[in-house]
Amino acid sequence: MNWNNFAEYYDWEFSQVCTQQQKDISMWKRFAAEFGGPILEICCGSGRITLPLADEGYEITAIDYSENLINILKSKISKSHKITPIMADMRNFEIDKKFPFAFISYASFQQLLTLHDQIECLNTINRHLENGAILAFDITPCLCEGEDSQMETLQYSLNYPPNNTVVNLFSAYKIDRLNCLKHYFDRYEEIDQSGNIKEFKHNISLREITANYMELLLEKCGFELIQMYGGFAGEKLSESSCNAIFLARKVGK
Ligand SMILES: C[S@@+](CC[C@H](N)C(=O)[O-])C[C@H]1O[C@@H](n2cnc3c(N)ncnc32)[C@H](O)[C@@H]1O
């Protein structure tokens, strides 16, 4: 998966179409107030959550492996912010610091497609946490339900003001039930005023995770699951929840 080509469009697209996910910011603010800083943020992207937390005075170390997204985050940091952006892979980073609170937002943990990668990531995070520290993350449950959608369908056609263009997004997806993976194939067409078309692809794959799988995985990596929610406002987790939020505490040394 390569987020670099898409980085320029990330904030714009998010503000236009990701209305459900936009509600997560107040949750991360609540968790930050409860668990305190300095905060370790994994998969920070362009700083959608990082900046609002830094605006509230939290010191944040923000990790992402996309150079372009990290550069966008850097361009938004002001003198009053205490943000340390680091370009690194969530599976194997090394920072000389321990944190009382870490989080991974917007289902980013599900981009780890194998059990091995999930364990590497959780062990790496665990090494960077203080005793009793909290790790929080949200996932999108039940990804692998339904049929494949191998025919591209138009998701949106929107003006992209920075380039004075129109961007069309066509999507398809394929479900690999054996490995609990959903592969998304997104093709973007950016059309300028003269009708010239620039095309680019942004394909991502996500791994489905169930609550009891996650509980065992956390336990294996030195965490205990302490809370699960079914929404950003603390709703109860149910079969029909569109989001699942996990809170885990580091146990042992
Ligand atoms: C859906 S975006 C979320 C960005 C941000 N957390 C937000 O909520 O807007 C997923 C992010 O995960 C990052 N990412 C994916 N795999 C990664 C990995 N192995 N290590 C570090 N970052 C990764 C991508 O570069 C991208 O910024």
C-alpha cells in the first residue's frame, strides 16, 4: 500500500466524504484528557487528530510511514505545538521514550494484513509504553460481509479547488474470506478545465478483526483489553456497530 500518491488529496477527500469518521476527534480528545500525555500516535497521516490534540497543549510523537503525509503534517505545525513527527513503520520503530497513552485512529491497525505484522506492531508499541499505559484504537468491524464488487462504480465527482479540477472516484473491492482481507481498488480521475485527465490508483487492503481475536492478540502482546465501545460517543458494541473501539492496558513490565 502506498499512501504517497494520494497524500495531496487526503485532507480534501476526508473533509468532503468521511462524515462518519469526522466524529472521532471528540473521542480522542476525551481519551487524551483521561489518560494524559505525552502521547504516542501511530499512523498519524497528515495530522487530522494530531493537530487538534496539540492545539490543546498535548505533547505528541506522531508516526507514519508515508513521507508525503508526514511532510504535510510538518507544514501545519506551528511554534506553539509540541509535535515530533517521525517517518517510521508501525511494525518496527525505535524511539527513546515511553508514553502513558498511545493510539491508532481510523482503522489504521487493520492495514496490517498478517498475524505476524499485527504482533510485531503491538510488541513494538508495548516497548514504548510505561507500565499501566493505555493503547486505544478503532476498527471497522465485519469488513468481509457481503458480495464482491468487482465492477467499478462511481463514488463521487467533486470539485478539487487547489487545482481547479474535478475529481472522480471509481471503486471496486474484492473479499478474500480465507485470509479475512478486503481489497479496495480505488481509481481516481482528475480532470482539468481543458478536459485533460490525470489518472491515479490508490489501492488499500484491510484485515477483518473480531473482538475475541483482538482480545487474545492483545494478551499475547502484553496488554489486557479493558473496554470496548461500538461508537465514538461510547455506544455499546453490537452486531450493527459501524466502528469498534478498543482500550487496552499494558500489563507486566
Ligand atoms: C486512513 S489513514 C489515517 C490517518 C490519520 N490517522 C487519520 O485518522 O486521518 C492511514 C494511515 O496509516 C499509514 N500507514 C499505513 N501502514 C503503515 C505502517 N505500516 N506504518 C506506519 N504508517 C502506516 C498511512 O500512511 C496513512 O497515513
